Amino acid sequence: MLIVPAATLVHTKGMHGDRYCEILLVHPGTGGLVADVYNTYTLNDCPAAQWDALDMKAVAQQEQVPIALRNGPRHWLMDRVDKEPVGDATHADFGGIEMVRLATVALGSVVNPAPYTVHEVDRRTVFTFGRGRRVYELVAADGTTYVMQTWSQQIDPTLTQADLARLGDRLQLPDGWTFRTRRLRSPLRVVTTAAPAHVLQDDLMNSYSQETG
């Protein structure tokens, strides 16, 4: 592991559509399992050959954790991320792929939760989707709205951004939930600097954040 100043993570712009991958190092924490989330973004674009060759049991042994999970490849949908510095950043090498720790996820008692299960993520960020950008949203039965932050090729390797507008025909949504898409008339900001983000995945492992106002 390598420690570097966290200031390198403060502002990231022009990221819409960019590819990345993550590794989650799962270990016991207060109240259940937690995962330290390592991400390739800004360091590399998750080279496919190296990613496919990763031995996750070997990664878990290397990092001395019970379980290591792969997450990706994925593509960002926001235009900008602002992240509050929280001390030095931890870099790691997994099978020749450099990653940096960006967040911690509370998993509870289940390592691989069912789709549409909300988790708290301590990431201390502001995600901004620009004016005119098309967004993809889930609306829960109680009216809570979640915006897609990344789309995944983990379940469907052929999924493209052009397919997202038609996801409503594919998703197995909970009763009372709906999928919609719209074009933003003003920027959409998901602000989670002072409280954990509430994040879920659909049945294709696309990730969504609860909108914050």
C-alpha cells in the first residue's frame, strides 16, 4: 500500500462516460460487515485483460480480509465529483491494477444483497449532473427518487449507454416502483458531504444514489 495526499482527489470534471472498476475489501465492522472500496478512476481505465485475470481469493489473502469482491467494469454518468479531503489517500495494487480507496460501504449481514436494497456509503462527495444531461431515475413506492450514477457491464457485458433509456422494459422492479428518464433543465447535485449517501443497485447492477433536494 502507498499513502499519498488526499488533495489529488478533490475535484474531478469531464468524467461522463468514463470507464472504471472497483474492488471491495469486506471485513467485520461495528454493526455488521463493511467494505473498503478501491477504485481505478484517474489512475487507469481498468485494463480488461488484467481485470479478467484477477484472482479474488488471492486478493483477499494479500489484503488479509475474509472476502474481496470485484465491481465493474462501470461507466460514470455524472459530469463532476467534488470530494472532501479526509486525510491521506491509500493506494493499492491488485494484480497490476493500481487503485485508490474512495469510500466505505455498510453491508450489514449480507455480502451480496438483493437488488433495490439501500446501503449507506461514506464517500463525502457532491455529484453533479450538468444542465441538458439525460438522467435515469428510479422512483420508489414512497416517492423517494434515485438517480443512476454508474452503469455496469458486469451482468450484461453488451450493455451500452444508448440502452439505458429502455431499461424500464428489462428491470424487475419492486411493487410500486417506476423507472423514468428525463433531460435536466438545470444541474442536478447529489450532496453527501455531511451525511452518508444512500445507494442501491438494480438487477443489472447499475448503481443509483438517492437525490438530496
